[in-house]
Amino acid sequence: MKEKKPIGILGATGVVGQNYIKLLQNHPWFQIVDVAASPKSSGKKYEEAVKTKWQMPISIPSDIKDLIVRDVQDFKSIPSGVSLMFSAITMPTKEKIKELEFKYAEKGIVVISNNSAHRWTPDVPMIIGEINYDHINVIPIQQQRRGFSKGFVSVKPNCSVQSYMTPIYALEKAGYKVEKMIVTTLQAVSGAGYPGVPSLDIIDNIIPYINGEEEKSEKEPLKILGTVTDSGIVNNDSIQISTTCTRVPVADGHIACINLKFKDNKPTIEEILKIWKEFKSVPQELNLPFAPKQPIIYLEEIDRPQPKKDRDNDKGMAVTIGRLRKDNVFDVKFVALSHNTIRGAAGGAILNAELLVAKGFIK
């Protein structure tokens, strides 16, 4: 790419917005020129707006700290040439977020959102780059239906879903259809944002409930594995999923313990390992900057994966798996890990933006 695309971040002062700033430093395709947030932060220099809220393990980048924070509702002050916004904005209701993101699309801007507000909008794709890359074909339907010219909204799924859906898809693509799946997640505290879970609740403790998380984990895979039709995306209904989601005292890295029952053909342990090892998809074929070279990494050690040791594998964008073995109730079981604030949040959205650029949906 000859010139970097100027882009903006909605909700730039929050933790996910900060992650975008960290991850997009020196990105070969994108350059942050716009940071937007609530009216409380607007008009301030970015450095002043975040003050003690900056949570990244780097200093605020020099090209960002003096940017003036724009009110997310101020469309007149969007810098010229910006055609892409990453959305991590928080608002009182999901309806407010839906309305705001569609307003940007009406202005001809592509919105790649971390929010859950539009995940169930049938004409909004919810993409994991290695799985349902073809769902970008619903974008012209969204544009036609809603009168958008160049703009549209695309979202990424829940952070915990991304720790196990790629290996499931790899098996399905190889012809081994899954009938039932039981998922137990051990989710890092960073998934709750900042300030997140109170320290006296999580230290020396596990919280066996995360509001709304189990519903997302049971429903979102069905849209990810769904089909694009003339009316939007129709969910897949072939897999029964039961989830239990817990919060554990780990900084970053969501683990999922998976039990699988196959429908007809049942792969051997050796066949599953071969499928995972050889799995590649469109992001790897296109050599996108944020794509992991090996999207699924399997570790032979009996006590892996571990968040501290394995969450950063391949830029924090790979799914790391271990402990594949036969299950006494279902067919097989394994443990999967992904970095929830990279692959599961900002990094996954950046990869989706790269895919949309490569496929010509972002000019």
C-alpha cells in the first residue's frame, strides 16, 4: 500500500480504545488521525483525557498524545479522508450504540465494532477472519437496505468465543460435523474492562458468573457458522452448545475447556491433530499484517496451554490448544486459549479491517 489510510477510534480513551492505539503503532496500512470519546473528554488533548486511566504497557505514543479528542456525536469535525472507524464506544444502551454506528455508516464511513450491539443485526457481519470471511458478502445487502453508499457496519464476536471457534471450524470444514459441545470458560479480568472486577472480589477467588456471557457464547457461534442469504445472515442450527462462563484471577488470556460430540464421522486423535496443524485460511493466504502465520498451535506438554506462557503466541493472534484426549461422555475434549484483548478484541477487529481492505470493501 503506497499510502496509509487515515483512521479513527470511537471510544479511544477506554481500555479497548487504548489497545487499538497500542496495536496500530507502525501498522503498515493504517494511521490514527482521529480519537473520539464522550463529551466529558472532548476538546482535551488525548494525553490529558486519559491521565491516570492509561493502562497499556507502553507510553502514550508521541503522535497520539497531542491529538484533540473529538465528541463522538460531532460528525462535522471528522478529519477529511477518514473512511474507517474502529468502535469501542460505551453508551447507556445498546440501542444508542446501534444508532451511533449506523450514523457513521450513513456518512460514508466503515465502522468495525467491538461492541455487542449489532451482533444480532441480520445484515451486519460478525466475522472471525479464518472462519466466516465470506460473510462480508452481506455488506451490499446492508448498504442497499439502509441507503448507505460507501459506509457499513461490521462487528467481531465475543472475546471468549474466539478462543475455541477456529479449531471447531477446522474440524467442520474437514467433514467432521459437531453435534454437541460443552464449553467451560476461565476468563481473564481484563475482559471486564477498567476498573473492572473489584480486587477483593477476584483475588484468591473465582466468580462463577459473568453477566450475559453464557448467552453470547451459546448463540454467537451459530451466526458465525451461518449462511448469507438475500435477507441477511441465517444462523446455523446444527450444533447444540452449553456453556458455563467464569471469571478467574488472570490478567490476560481466556481459556476454554471443550467437550465435543460428533454427528456421524468421528475423527481419531491423530486426524484432529493433523487437521489443526495444516489449517490455514484466507487471512493467511492473503498474508494480512495481523494474521497469525499458524492460526492454530497445538502444544504437546500435558500442562499447557497456560495464559502466562502462551497467550502471546504469534502476535497474540493464534489460538493455542493442548490436552486433546478422548472423552468418556462425549467423543473428545481439549483446552484452548487465546489473548482476549488482542485476538479477542482490538487485534481481531484490525484483522477484519485488513480483510475488508484486501477484498475491496474499504476503498
